[in-house]
Amino acid sequence: MSDDKVVDLAEISKDDEAIYYKDTPYTPKDLYQRLIITYSPKYSKY
């Protein structure tokens, strides 16, 4: 999660325990916001 490498979700194994994220700016109006999207294979199986 902290190495900032680009990862293709199709290449992640189902036994992986890591958490992946994407942080992108989200500014619909004048207020600056960040949108953080997370993915975990562990919770995907759940």
C-alpha cells in the first residue's frame, strides 16, 4: 500500500492480504477535496 507502484487489479491473486488505494483530486466546485478509493482482496472474498 505504501510503495506507490501501479497495480493492475486483474493481476492480484485472491490470497493477497494487501490493501490497494487510488488517491485522486475531486473538486466539483470551489472546495478542494480528495477522493480515496480502496480495494482489498480479503474483503472482496467476504
